[in-house]
Amino acid sequence: MKDLEHAPFDVVTLAVPAFVLLIVLEIGLGWLKRAPVRYETRDTATSLLLGLGSTVAGVLTAGIVGGATIWAWHHRILDLPVAGWPTVGTWIALFLLEDLTYYVFHRLSHERRFWWAAHVNHHSSQHYNLSTALRQSWTGGVNGSWLLWLPLAFLGFPPAMIFVQKGISLIYQFWIHTEAVRRLPAPLEYVLNTPSHHRVHHARNPRYLDRNYAGILIIWDRMFGSFEAERDDEPCRYGIVRNLGDFNVLRAAFHEWWAIGRDLLAARSLRQAVMAVFGPPGWRADGQGDTAVALRARWAARVGADPNPPAA
């Protein structure tokens, strides 16, 4: 059991050569006009630099995250059947619980500004291609979002299993950042997070804002009312509500943290200070902010649509 405390290898690092190969392949498909693929040199460079910075930041916080996960496992409440090698049932249970944990994390990272500040750089590109997947957070290790995975260790899942499953989830999510794949067969579209579903997630159209938080399984969005299907009559427009307009990697990584600091200094009450940090992104004290809920409501009033349709 001792060796199950530590991941035997970093599955994401092992996948990096495949990431590079697929990006080159996607660029080639676009150059040959075989797929609707759009790359912009400065945008791609920014994505690569954000990915590199995220790797460095992950190394700096790995000791804290790993140590806390091992501590939680040593205080586990269950002894799961993992002697020698975890059983298939244990892996299936972890797969489902980790994927649900990712859904909770991802939804929190969109609906509360403190966690959005670490996640927003992933959405800052106005292009949608495989390089966009590399736009990962530099500050995700310091905002405490990793604490959401500790209950898995308390339940009895060994740290090695948790880290490997998290890596598998990230690897899966790489390939869905593409416009080269339109839709999969309907049964797969119903169960899995696909390029079509994730294009919606990256879109800034009011209809699509804060939808499809899935990691691997889209079933959580269908269950919890956050699913939105991609529509042929409404192409996705990518980026954030107010796009940055440049390719400054430091601005991409930290601009929302700077904005939080600015709004804290301008707060006139404790409530305003709390909302400036933990309210929804776009919140303003005068009620005129561009939150996802407000933008969707204004759009729905304009076009006569339901701002919160039932999940399909």
C-alpha cells in the first residue's frame, strides 16, 4: 500500500509529445483547408507560454498538494480494495467521483470571482484550437481549489490513483478543444463531453455563457441544469465577455487578480468588499454589472427566449 501514496508517473507529462503532434496535425489540416481550423501566431505563442508557466507553478505547489492528499489518505475512513492493484470497481468509483469533483470545481471557477481569477486565462483566447487547451492557470495552486479533491483521499482512494485519474481527465479534455470535429454519434454526445459541447463552454454568446462544465462526462450538466447544446444557427464566438485585446502573457495570467485588488480598494462597505472577491464575475454594486446571469437575462428579454431552459 505504501507505493500507492505516490503517483508512479505523471501521465500528463507523458502525453506532451502527443499534444505537440496533434497540434501540428491540426495546423496542417487548416493549412490544407481540410478543416475549419484557425491559428494565429501570437495567440498560439501566448497559449504555449501560459502552459509553460502553469507547469512551473504546478511544480512549486506540488509538495503542498501532494502532502495534504497523503495526509488525508492516512486519515481515511474506508479501506478500499486496492491491495496490490486497485480493483476495476474501485477505479470506476474513482472515475465517477473525480469527474463529479471536476464538475464542481469547474462550476465554482466560473461562478465565483476568486476562483474565476485563476481560471479566466484559459478562456482568454478568441480562437478555439488544440493550443487553447494549454492555457492553464498559474495561480490555481494558491486559491485552494485543489482542496475539493481531498475528500476522495479521505474516502480511501490512494493519492496515486487520484493523481493519475486527474491526469487522465486533463488528457481527455485536450482533444475536445477543436473545431475540426463537429459532432460525434448521438449516444456519445449524450454521455461524453465532446468538442461540440466544449465549444459552447468557451463561447461568449449570452446563450452559451457558463454552460457545459463537464470534464469527461456531460451527464453532470444534464443532471444539474447547466447543459446547453451547440446550435447550427448560432456559431460560437470565443473569448471572455470583455476580451483583453492583446497577447501580453502576464496580463492574461493576472488581469482578474489585479481587477479584484482595484475593486477591493474602491469598496465602500464590507458587503461590497466580499462581493468584489467572492461574488459572480462581473458583479457591480449598482446592479449594472455584466454577470453571466444578467447578460443572459438581457439577451433573453431582447429575443424572447428562456434564459434558463431545462437541460436536454
